[in-house]
Amino acid sequence: MEHYPNGKKVVIVGGGFGGLSVARALNGLPIEITVVDRQNHHCFQPLLYQVATAVVSPADIAWPIRGILRSQRNVRVLMTEVTGVDVAAKIVRTDSVSLPYDYLVLATGATHSYFGHDEWAEYAPGLKTISNATEIRSRLLLAFEHAELVSDEAKRRALLTFVIVGGGPTGVEMAGAIAEVALHALPNDFCEIDPRSARILLIEAGPRLLPSFPEKLSDYAKDTLEKKGVTVMTSSRVTDCDAHGVTVDGQRIEASTIIWGAGVIASPAAEWIGAPHDPAGRVKVTPDLSVPGHQEIFAIGDTAAINDRKGQPVPGIAPAAKQMGYYVGKLIAGELNGKPHPAPFVYHHQGDLATIGTHSAVVKLNLDHLTLKGFIGWLFWSVAHIYFLIGIRNRFVVAISWLNQVFTSHRGARIIALPDHVQNAKHADDIAK
Amino acid sequence: MEHYPNGKKVVIVGGGFGGLSVARALNGLPIEITVVDRQNHHCFQPLLYQVATAVVSPADIAWPIRGILRSQRNVRVLMTEVTGVDVAAKIVRTDSVSLPYDYLVLATGATHSYFGHDEWAEYAPGLKTISNATEIRSRLLLAFEHAELVSDEAKRRALLTFVIVGGGPTGVEMAGAIAEVALHALPNDFCEIDPRSARILLIEAGPRLLPSFPEKLSDYAKDTLEKKGVTVMTSSRVTDCDAHGVTVDGQRIEASTIIWGAGVIASPAAEWIGAPHDPAGRVKVTPDLSVPGHQEIFAIGDTAAINDRKGQPVPGIAPAAKQMGYYVGKLIAGELNGKPHPAPFVYHHQGDLATIGTHSAVVKLNLDHLTLKGFIGWLFWSVAHIYFLIGIRNRFVVAISWLNQVFTSHRGARIIALPDHVQNAKHADDIAK
């Protein structure tokens, strides 16, 4: 980073879609920008479910934040965990350094909410990070491996039962992808079990899947999943969850693999700054995305609670985070250049996309009220996602992995990574005696 | 698997190069083969150092064993851990099932030896498995991340000091690859530190690097590494090792990253069957690779101790394991077909290869006593390794990753995967209060 001793200091917490957009909008200004993230990488969350279902590798959809911002000379990147903010002294505290700021942008994202049952997290991981995805991949593949080994019929049935909680895009995509693993990728690989006998249950508390989509696309998604063998349970509520299964409206379902895609809760950013927040923990921002009483602090993306022009909450999706990031970046740049305060932030909803397995997707574009479904929807979805990936290598690798999967049903990344060097060391110890 | 109720039962423990060769040599026979491995994947160990240095992803060099053997109808694959062998009852015991056998092949590989100091394993991981490689990748990348954050000069120097113990192919390849990460991949990504100031020390107890190669290639490797900035310390012995550094011949070196490539110790297979073994734990096999006193049990690859025609130990490399596997498979097939016992196993050494960074390698081919070095050696090495990879997708992806690295110096897989869902759950718990 070039140093600008008299330049204003901007601290951006979070290297997701929102945080990166702020940094880019401030490119070229004589200021000192610090991007802080507890991970070293930006993760393309819309494709996490493909890591979880063994289509692509983590590195195909994640890039070091330093690499992405390498050419922007007024930025430095720090990998460290923020522990709090001193709003009076204007200092961000981390577990390593303290970072003074003139402007602070909180773009810290969200994690899963277990509706007051956080003990369920251990049994039903969500899908927000690379580690989540490789953990789910291991559980999924191990369930089939262990089913091959047991002879007890009830145990085998529980091992081959996969419960996905939440019928939003994540749940629909996971259910479709797991169905294809069971139906197409694995059947010829096992002897004792037939992977096609796997039960895949998608449980949604509301009356229909994909509530943000038009109703006919919800119906289409349900039909398509059911044709793939998924049992779709709408208006069904999970009331208990443990290591061996779930209880749905009082009915017990034994299942060794449970995946959580239901609720969302924001990061603790609101607590750091003592700001008012909604029940999901999102900072209630003012129309210019600043925090009430702190014109120098902004919250964006999943960290912010704000409504669109129709009075609907702005959704927690990548395009919303990017638009907010760009708005705040331009606002700060304008202030530094003495320009007048901009008009309030307006969210432009471009559409909704969700895949239902390899050859089908539902797409609703706001532009001209266009809806696409089936194979055409899937083609649109594929091109859009390849386009938004970062880097030539990743676009190539993901495209090859998808072609490989479409034409051969093979999954290229069926790796269960067990921690083993401790085990090895223990053995070496034994044999040395 | 097709069932052959009257067919002989062959149990192969280990899905590495040796075990897979046995299975393939028995293709088409009316017998029941079980391949047991505690991992679900076969790993192409010669490229593990490229996972550890962020060039390729784990799934690019590892494949599910079930997938590899999918089309062989007389094989089933079980993912489970072998706990012992009842040689009298002819049963392999695992932590899930018991496997009766008529023939048993032990192809269980080796791990690192810490020369009686197994407590060092925690501080200095070796490079034998996918988990080892991702662990080393995390340590390597985190060292630079943490160095960027500290202000204490001594701490920063320790964080930017990388010690590799052992001057065989693994040590040489790791030292060369880490030097390129520091010199080419990272310099533009950091502000507070200059990655080029990293110290990379390669420590070898013997008088020269790559002792299995001709002396002039050892010299060439040393020169090439030194030009890349690696400090090569031959005739130097590590006498202590802890979380903060090593002691070499009484001299303390502070280093936060230590990688072990020194000794090798076989799996506990010799203990399972109560067979005589050498100090490295390898079963002392007879000339037909069977275990003394048990003509139905064979040990191959890194599990076997046997000499070649010159009286030299057969080396623990992939071609040796493949040759032994093929020999044992054909021996068993011949016995089942009533053919006479074959001539003793003869090892054919094809040569030695080791890379020293992206554009250089040393190659010694036994065929016509040819030696190659430098860029020509590296081209030969690249083509040979792409050829031996399994699957079209993997060949494509690895080739693209190498081209990407050669032309841009970028590393495509710079991901530090921190376990974080527990952390997230804890936070969700906090905010819910």
C-alpha cells in the first residue's frame, strides 16, 4: 500500500461482496483503506452448495482477498478477528492490532440462526463458509460409506436419510444436488447398498418453497424435486434436532445427515457499536446506510436492515450487498471531494435464481418480468455464475467440472479429508516402543 | 460386486499404488476381492507438495477408490480402519466388520518417523496425506498473514523463517516451492512485510541432497535452490524441535513453520501378523513377497523390506509399489489357475525425478543412464506426472493450474480453511440472548 499520511483512514470490516465493492469504489483516492477479515479469502457463496456436493473444490470458488485487491494501491488487507469498536475514540479493536478510522464500514455478513436452539448447530451445519461446505461434503460421503458397512436395517435407513431444513434457494439447491449424488453419481460404486434408495427430505415451515419467487416457479421447483425423488414437506416445522435425527411436528425422523438452511442472523456488528438492530441482529441504518448518530459509520449487506421502495426488506443476497457497497464507497468519495450528500440509497432488484439439480433452474428477472425454468433456466444460471467468478483459471476449472458432471455424472471432488497426522504420530509412537 | 460364493476371498488392505495394482492384476477372475482403506480416496502422493504450496486443490490429485475400481466387477471397497489380523482364523478385523480371507495383501504404506521424538510431529508435520498437505498450506499462508500483523522484529523474523527437515525429494521440492511462493506469488500482496525477505532453510543430516541421485545432480539441486534464496545446510542434524523453532547441531533457529521430510516408518502391519520386521517397521518378506511362514499373506510397497539384485533396498516409491502389486496379483491369479509358482520378484528401477521449483527438475533415467536437469528436466517431469494422473478432468485442471502458475506466478489454491461453524454458533448464541 502506498502511504498517504494526510489521507483519511477508511476501515472496511469484511471481505465479502459488500466490503469489496466499497474498496473498489474508493480506488485511486489519496486515502488509506484497510480491509479486515477473519478469513484470508473471499468466498463466492452462491456456489458453496457445489463444494458441499463434491462438484468443485473450495479453491475454485474462493480467492485470497489480498489477491483480489492486489492492484489497488490505497488498500491494505489484514487477516484478523474484530473484537469490538470504540466509537468515541474511532478505533476498531481486533485480536492483534488496533485500527483508527475516519470512516468505518461494517460488511460482516450473516450466519445461520437456529431460532434459539444453538445446540442444533453441531448436528445440522449450515452452509455459509468453505469450512461448512467441506464439513457437509464429508458428512454426506461418510453417510454412504458407513451405510455400506452396517448390517442393521434401521441403522442403514437412518444413514441413508438426508434432511434439509429450509425451503429457500440453499435448501432447494442442496436437495436437488444430493438427489443427483444418490441417483447418478454413486449407484455403481457400492455393493451392499443401493444409493438410489436414499431418502431426501426437504422441510419448509412456510406453505411453499422459494417464497421470494412467483408461485408458479415454487410449484415447478416442488414438482422437479419430487421427480428426482425428494420428499418435499411444506407447512412443516422442525421442533427438535439431535445427532440421530429430527422431530417434525411431533413426528420423529431418524437421519444421520441434517443440513440447515432455515434462518439467518447477522454478525455481532450492531453490538460492537451499540446500534439499534432488528430481531435478526441487523443494524437499522438511515436512508444513506449510515448508523443513526454516527455519520462516519456505515452498515451494508447482510449487516444492514433497510427497506426497498415498496417497503419490503432488501434481501440478503450478493447483488444487494454490492449495490450498498458501491453506494457507500461513492458517498465517502463524494464527501472527501466536497460534493453534496447523495440521494438516499435505492435498491434495484435484478431477479432471483435457484438451480434444482444439474439440468434445471428457476429464474425470475425483474428487468422485464421474465421468468425462465428448466434447462433454459439452468443455462442462464450457468453462464451468469461463470461470469461472476473471479479469474480465468477458476472459470476454466468450474466450466470443466460442470461439463464433466453433465456428461459423465461423475463428481470430481469426492474427498473426505480426515485429520490424520495426530493418528499417524500416535502409531509411530507405538511402533517405536 | 458380483458374488462368487465358491470363489476365493482376497483382502487387500490399502488403496495406494500397490493395493490398486493387485486389484487390477486380478481383474476378471471369479473371486471376491475386498479393498479396505481408512480413507475414501487414493492420493497421488508425488504431487502432495503442490497442494501444500497452493498450486492445485486436493481433489485434483485424489480420487475416490470406489470410483477408480467402479468397473471391476469382482471388487468391493470398504472405508474402515483395520485393527488387527487373526492369522490362524484368517480374518482381518476392522473397527466395523470382520473380513475372512484366503489371500491377504498388506499394502498399508508408511508415515513419517521422528527418530524417537514423536512429540515433534505436532510442530513439524510431514507430507503423506491430503490432510497433511492442507495443514501445511494453512501454516505456510498463516505465517505470512501473521507476520503482516506483528510489529516486533524478532517475532516477524521467526514467522518468516521456514525450516524443512530432510534433503530427499520431498524436502527439495518443498524448499523450491516455498521459495517461489515467497519470491514470486506473494510480494505484491503485502504492505508491512516483504515476502522476499523470508528465510528458507533446508536441513539434511547427510553430506548431500538427494542421496539416491548421482552426485552431480545433487550439486545441481543445491546450486539451483541457493539461487532461489534457499539456505541449504548439509551434514546438519536437528537435535530439538518445538512450537517456536529447531535446534541444529546445538544452534537454535527460531521458526514458526517447520516441515518434516526426514525419516519414514511403515504402518503397523508387521505387528498385526506378528511378522519379523526391519527397524523401520517393514515386513521382511520372502523372495515372492509373502510373509515367512504364511504363503497366503503378502506385504508390498512401503510395507515390505526386500533388496534388489544389487543388494540395495527397494526404494519406497510409487513404481516399486506398482511392480510389487502387479507381481503379487499375477502370483495369486496363477495359483488359482494351477500354474507353477513364479520366479522371485525382481525390482526394475526406472529412475528418479525431483522438481526444484516451477522451471527446473532433476531426472535420472535408468534405461540408458540418461540424466536431465533444468527446464528440459522440468518438462519431462511435467509430462510424466500429468500422464500418471487419473481422469481427463484432473489432467485438464492440473495442466491449467500449472500454466496459470508458470505465466502469472499466481497460486490458484491459496485457501486457509479455518473451522468456524462452532465459532458462528457461539456468536449466534450470544446475540440471541
